[in-house]
Amino acid sequence: MSGRRLREWPFVVVIVVALAGLVVVALLDRFRRGSVIFAGAFGLAAALRLVLPARSAGLLAIRGRSFDVVAYAGLGVAIALLALSIPAEVPDG
């Protein structure tokens, strides 16, 4: 059982980074910063999926390696671009 848990370390690391982004948004009220951290979790997932073999990638391995990397990286870029495109100060209207 312990070996199986250790095999899922890449997924746990990605989840921890994503949760850190959500905490920044929820508790610190920093939408852009937290969303970029959240997007970074997808970038990290893409990087880990790219360099780790499928057996070591654990739950990050969904489809083939190339599909997973493109999907994770695409989601990360899309979330980061959306977060950065929102103005920092919204005028009262």
C-alpha cells in the first residue's frame, strides 16, 4: 500500500499547487495571482507528464503522453490568459 501511495506523488504535488492557488483566491482575495498559480499547476502537470514515464506519472497519465501534455499545457495557458486579461481594478459602474 505504501508503494502505491508513493507512486502517486506527481498527482499529489499538482493538487497541492492547485489548492494553493485556490487558497490565494479565497482567503487572500487575490484573483489574478491565485488563478495564475492554479494555471501553474496545469503547467506543472504538463511538465511532469512530459518527463515521467507513464508508470511513474500515475493519475496524471490519462491518454497518450502527447495528448496529456497538450491538454494540460493548453488548460494552463488558457486559465492564465483569462486571469491576466481581467483588469486589476474594475471601475464602479
